Amino acid sequence: MRILTISTLYPNAANPRHGIFVETRLRQLKKHYPETEITVIAPVPWFPSSHPIFGRYGEHASVPVKETRYGIPVYHPRYLVIPKIGMFWTPAALAWCLKKQIRTLINAGLEFDLIDGHYFYPDGVAIAAVAKALRKPFTVTARGTDINLIPDYPSARRQIQQVLSASDHNLAVCEALRTAMIDLGATPDRVSTLRNGVDLELFSFCDESQQAGLRRALDLPLNTPIILSVGLLIERKGHHLVIDALRQIPGAVLLIAGCGPLRKTLSVLAEKYGVADRVRFLGRLSQEELSAYYGAANVLTLASDREGWANVLLESMACGTPVVATNIWGTPEVVQQPRAGILVERNVNAIAAGLLQILSTPLPRAATRRYAEQFDWSATSEGQYHLFRRLIRSAT
């Protein structure tokens, strides 16, 4: 089975955490079914300079044209993004970029049986055009905002509906997204839920006796409640709500892992609320680094206003650390039992109450780990493999 995966959400040498959930699913498919041949095209926006002064735009320019990640060849062709009108122009620019790259690869000897696409807009729109031109079956996996936010724009909504109709199968990472896709017009028997799993080896269990060693290694206080918040520093991740909630949790330290445009704003907010001495910004962390911080923390909090399937929740649980998460979209499918953590409303008082409950009545870390173990990758990889095989056979 030869798969061509296409996604603008994919890690690269300049940003190794960008879209890591797509890469992880592919790696697990390859691990469980090593005979699968995988090639990835992960386009990045074109920008003329890689100088750090240009921030994330410069980061795009520093991405290599080709790299190999975990034995999988990954190509990064460039596509044009025009500010302000980019949202509506990008699908066409992306399709042109993909066709050119695929032509080059085919001329070099690449053969593939199916296109595995991720994110419905703009990626899915471009992928549908490419698959039609190449007469190849294709799937598209929804990730969250492509279904629960972007369809608010009428033009994008129509194009997403066309992709839902044209694709050979549609995939969702949680049942809430699957339901939303059906509401948008997808045929129910052509939409499946394949949830993300968690790497139980990478995110290893840390019991209470091991926490002291981790905290020493990370230069964290030994006898202080530690709260961890992980995600891009943007409004929808809700770090500002957690900083506010910290005022109601005396003595606790908040660690914020991630980077983004609100870094300075969040720092100012911590100063305003008088908790700056109890807030640490960790910046962008590797998964290995995150695993250590999960293990060192008493609780992870995720205050997002929308999530498809939040991988950080399972990662934290796998390390034995329970969660306090906002009760939105796919999150109730991740946090299903008390030993996993607590679901709360998205407001400061509810978040603070949830954190205080976990900190005052700690859950057994071993029980939280056992809960996470039911979410390994084997079932997802099996479902993905057999779906792809069926679609390929139907196309021949």
C-alpha cells in the first residue's frame, strides 16, 4: 500500500511541533503496518527571507525543501499567501503548488495508490482538485476549526461541502466533529471517527516518588502545587483565563508551555493580577521535554474554547497527571471518567474550582495512567489501514 499524505499541518526542521498530530498518526501506521510506503507533501507559505526579525514568516523561509523525518520523505514546496485576501485565494495557490510537486515526484518514479489529506480548508479543497486530475482516491481528515469555525464563511462553507461530497471517505478525530460534518452535508456512511491515540512509551508514567527527581532536574519547587497549561499563546487556548484563575489558588505555580503572539500580553496580565512571580513561560518544548513537565506537574489545565481532539490531555494522563479541561467539542470524549480529571465551564471561577478540587483531593496517579492506556494507537492504525485498503481496492 502506497500512501501520499498531504497537509500544511506537518512538522518540519524549523518548527518540529507544527501539526505533530498528523505525523504521529503516520508514524504509528508505519509502526503497526511496516509494509506501508508513505510519502508526505507538506507545503509552506512562500516568504523571501529567513531572518528572525520576520518571526513566523521568516521561519517559513527556513524550512528545507526536502527532509526525512523518522524514515519518511517529506517535501515542502512553497505556495503563495496574499495578506487579507489569502483565505479565499489560498486553495487555488495550494492546488497549483501540489500539482507541480506531484508531477515532479511522478517523473522521478513515485507511485502511490491513495491521497491521505488533512484539514478541509484550504488543504481539502486543493487536494480534491489534485485527486480529480490524477484520478486517485482520497480521504480528508477533519481536525477541528476546519469544521467548527471556517464554515462560518459562506464561500469556504460551500467549498468544504463540495469536498465532503467528492472525497472517497471523510475522517474525524472525534464523534462531535463527525456529527458536525454530517450536519454540513456529509453522507453518514462515508464519515468515520478515528480518534488520536497517545504514545505510552514517550509519555511514560511518573509516580509520586519520581516527581521529586523530575522537579529537581527541571529546577521546579519540590513542595509547591504545580499547574501546567500547554498550547499556542493565542486567545482560544485560554491561558489568560488560567492566569486569572491562579489568583484563587494561593501558593500554586503555573507553567505555560508554548509560543505565540500573546506572549507579552500574557506577561502583562500576570503582572496586573499580581501573580507574575508564580507564572513561568517555558516557550516551545519538544515532546520529550513536555513529557518531563507533565510528570512533574500536579494537574494539567486546558481552557480552550474549541478543540477537536486535544492530544495534550492524553499525554498528561499517560504520565499520571489528571486534567481540568473546558467542556467543549471533542474534549468530553477524552475526559470520560473521574480518574481522568474534571470537565468545567469556560470561565475563571469554574477553572479555579476545578483546579482546587484536583489539588486538594489528588487523584491516584496510577489510576489516571491506566485510564490513558485504553487510548493506545493500535485500534486507530488498524482502522486507518483497513479503510485505505478498501478504498484502493474499490478504485482498481
